Amino acid sequence: MSNTRILVVDDEPDITELIELYLVREGYDVYTVDNGDGALEHARTLQPDLVLLDIQLQPYDGLHICREIRKFSAVPIIFVSCKSEDTDIIHGLSIGGDDYITKPFSPRQLVARVKAQLRRQLLLTGQAESGAARETVLTSGDLTIDLEAHSAHVAGKPVNLSTKEFNLLTHFVQHPNKAFHLDHLYELIWGTDSAGDTRTIMVHISNLRKKIEPDPAHPVYIVTVRGVGYKFIGKEG
């Protein structure tokens, strides 16, 4: 695990030192930076396996940094922020964040979230390497998913999906017409228990609908199952 590189971006030295202490204990290589300019430079040159990103930074805030990173990397990004309103969390996840932890936080919880993200990334890599042993192109109606290329198209047009959105959509298409509970989807995609906070799943489902549905307000692919969660309506290609 010593080769796993984690970039911590936070301008509060006490927070940075605490995060670094716990992650180094787990055997990770930790790199820290306290400003937006340094964050982008490190993200490009270091090519970290995961980024822990504060939102309130200078001269660029964490949201801007996340958008810029997403232009060249699908690295898992976990926001670590004192902003805890639903609107803040939803916005962070909608622009490309994979998870969101609010300050103050439990260091052990943060480590668990980091491990979960890295496990999911490792699983995704392993699936890509074994692509020859399984179906690599999935279709349903106008929707096409290429697992090897890690790409999706609707009616022949490419759809820009985050890693988590792609994983969710792939799981749905592979299991059409089956209802999944929110907690199950969270554990499946994030690799850890939801602890009752399923807003992350709901945000990603909303984002997916905006990208693949003809009319997101009246979805025909990903539909809500009241009292349960969601299911994907399979369609003939």
C-alpha cells in the first residue's frame, strides 16, 4: 500500500496534520498542499490515487479545483469541508466529487471513506483488465455502455459521466427491472455502509437522469420505487 499516493489539499495546518497522521499510519504516501494553485499542479504532476479536497481555499476554491481536475483525471475526490448544508453537498457531488465529509469529522471515519474509495477504484481497474471474460458492450434502448472504453452514449451521442455515475449506470443496466434499496446502492458503489446518509446516491441518480433521460422530470430508464429506491427499466436495443 506504500505506493498509494494521497493528495491532501487544506489550508488549516491542524486539519492537514491530523489527516496526514492517520493516513500515514495506514501506510499511504501523503502529499499536502495549502492552496488552489499548488493543488492543480500536484494533481497533474503527482497523479495521486485519491484527493482529499477542502472547499474554502485561495486563490481558487475547491469546487473550481475539482472542475479543473475532472478535465484531465478521474481520480477519486473526497471533499472535506465545514459547509454541511444539503445544497453544498449536492453541489460538490454534482460537479464531480465522489464523496463529501463535513468538518468536524472522525479521523477513523475519514480513513474508512478513503479505503472505500480506493477499493472501488481497484475493483474497477480489475474489471477492466478482465474485460475479455465478460460482455464489454451493454445496450438498452438508445443507451450504450462500453466497459472497456469506460464510455457511454445515448442515441449515438457521448455522455460525460463521472466514475461513480458510470459505475451506477453499469450496475443498473446489468440488472434491469430489479429494484435496489438506497443503502444497497451506496454500499455497492462506495464500498461502505451509508450510515443512513443516502443523499449522495440521490444526487448521483439525479445527475444520471439529467444526462441520459429524454425528460429527466419523467424518467423512463431510472425510475423511483417508492419505499425502496430505484430500478432500471430495460429496453430492447
